[in-house]
Amino acid sequence: MLNKYSVINSLKKKNKTLMICNNKFTGEKVMIKIYKQGFEANCENERKVLSHIKSKRAPKLIEAIEDHINIISYVEGETLDQLIRKNIFGKDYALEITRQICMTLEEINLDYKHDIVHCDLKPSHIILNQGKAYIIDFENAVMGGDDPIYSNYGTIGYAAPEQYGLDSISHETDIYAIGVMLYEMIATDKNTYSDFSIDQNNYITLDLKSIVRNCTEHKKCNRYDNVSSLINDIKLVNNFWKQTC
Ligand SMILES: Nc1ncnc2c1ncn2[C@@H]1O[C@H](COP(=O)(O)OP(=O)(O)O)[C@@H](O)[C@H]1O
Ligand SMILES: [Mg+2]
């Protein structure tokens, strides 16, 4: 089944092997994810979630093979991780990318009656192409009503407190990670986000600090309720700059 693909590149990860491939017959570029034994639940979860997503800003599940192989469409572009390392972000661009990530999350949730919470948003899971943000890696995503497959998941530094069992998972969980990513785009020290680093950072204007804070409050109830409120605040900050500059 895999012999219709030619391998361009492959990468071994802790729980899987990733292979960027070309379909020899159609020329389509795909990502083949071969999960190691013991990680079939991740494979199954990614399949289930991707099969509910209609948005063009997330990869498509092309084929599911046995219980451990997913063939997924390849998303062209640069990861946010690569862009952050290039240090190219001014305020405007950082806010625009944040707005794009919010719109992608909104679009992903458009066709599904329950919430899809990604639960592992971080710069290496955001791909930027022609100004649009694509979200990848739905292995850990939680669909409304489901219990997460792990008690401790996500990535340290981006995972919200509730991912350590302090509260339930909901939209606000992804908003926490969006706040951390915004901080990483605009912080000059490039330290991972913490309450301490944002307070000490004199380069970040108060309006941006307030957005990051409203995303990353420890208690979910103190964060933005949904991505639309965050988009609104981004618009307010942008309008204010336009009027004052
Ligand atoms: N569908 C895809 N399209 C393009 N690049 C991808 C795709 N899936 C994964 N990648 C690339 O591979 C990297 C690792 O993939 P990911 O699924 O996040 O594995 P892991 O979580 O184990 O690191 C991503 O950061 C991205 O650069
Ligand atoms: Mg990943």
C-alpha cells in the first residue's frame, strides 16, 4: 500500500517515524506517519479528529492503514518555530499571525457541533503560507464530550494549567497556548513565557502585555472566553495604533 509513494525525507520521533513522500502517480506530496507500538491511541485519535475537520487550514486524512499508519496531506510553508528563530516579528506582524491562528481555530470548529480543542498548540504546529496560518498535529486534540487520552499531555511551556489536571479542557486551553506564542513572537529575550518574564520585559507595550495576560491567566475563567473576543482585542489595539501613529 505504501509502494505508491517515494520518500523525499524521513524523520524519527519518540513515538513515530514521519516521512515526507510523493505519490508516484499523482505527484501529490504527503506526510506518512508511522506510529510505534504502544502509540496506536495517538494514531486513532488523530484519524478521528481529522475526519471531522473540513477546514482547508488543517491537513486532510488521505488514508488510514491498519492501526498505526496515517497518510496526511502535506502543508507547505514555514513553521512559526522557524520564523520565531529568524527574529522577524514586529508588533503588527505578531498580532496579525495571532489573528490568523484564531481564525483557523474558528474555521476548524465551524462544521463540528462540539468543540475541537487542539491541546498541543505551539510554534512547530503552526505552518504559515502566504500570510495564512495552518494548524497541524491533532494527535492530542480533544473533541467535545471526550475524555483526553492522557492525564498529562501537551507540551511543557505551552500547556495550560488545566492540562495538568487542575480543571477541564475547553477552548480557553488553546487560548493559553496562543498567548504564549504571541509572547514568543514579540519578546526580545526569547525566554519561554512565564509570569516573571512578561513582568520584567520592558520592550513589550502595555496593550500587548494585557492581551498576553488575558490569554494566559492561570484560571480559565479569567482568560478570553473564545477566540472571537481575542480577535476583537487585536482589532482594538490595531485601531488605536493607527489613530496615534
Ligand atoms: N501534514 C504536515 N505538513 C507539513 N509538515 C508537517 C506535517 N506534519 C508534520 N509536519 C512537520 O513535522 C514536524 C513534526 O510533526 P508532528 O506531527 O508535530 O510530530 P511531533 O509532535 O512528534 O514532533 C512538524 O513540526 C512539521 O514541521
Ligand atoms: Mg507535534
